[in-house]
Amino acid sequence: MFAAAPLLLLLAVSPAQATPITSDDELRFGVEVAQKGLWREALFRFEQAAALAPGDAKALNNLAVALEQAGDFERARETYEKALQAKPGNLYIQQNYDLFREADDKRNRQKKKKKKNGGR
């Protein structure tokens, strides 16, 4: 009975299962789950993609979108800005950032208005 345990451990660490995951793999999977509305998983995948390829504008843009969906607006803004630094002039990223800024500015104006009116 105890002899079977080492064999199971060896099978669990076999080289066939140790293929490295790339940033593109994480991006693809992140997009798939985001399209299904699974934003927590998408956020995790885009964070992994950005960690594997820190200067990849596509990974940073997707991460920013997921952060926005998660309500982490400060990090979303920073990440959009990093994406634009990585690929200046990219219209797709610029459009996403512009839409984000417009919505974020509106949220901030509403917060200020509520504070001014005593939280109502």
C-alpha cells in the first residue's frame, strides 16, 4: 500500500505536464473567461500575462479592463497609462482609456456631489 504513493508523486511531476505557460496563453484564456463574464478569473489571467511580459501593451490593456470591471479604478488608470507608454499611439488602447476616463470622471463627480450634499 505504501509503495504506490511514490509512484503517484512521480506521475504528478512528470515532464509532460511541466510545459511552460506563456503570456499569450494567459491572455487567450483570460479573454475566453472574460467573454463568459468570469471577470475574477480574467483578472487573474491578465495579471499573470502582465507578470510574464511586463512591457506587453496588450496584456496591460486587458489587465486594465479587468481592473475596471473589478472596481479597482485607481489601478485601472495606472495600468491603462502603462499600456499607452508601452505602445504610444495605439488607437485601441487609447479608446479604452478615454472611455474609462470619461466614466471614472463621472463617478468622481458623483462622489463629490454626494459628499457635498451630506452623503445623500
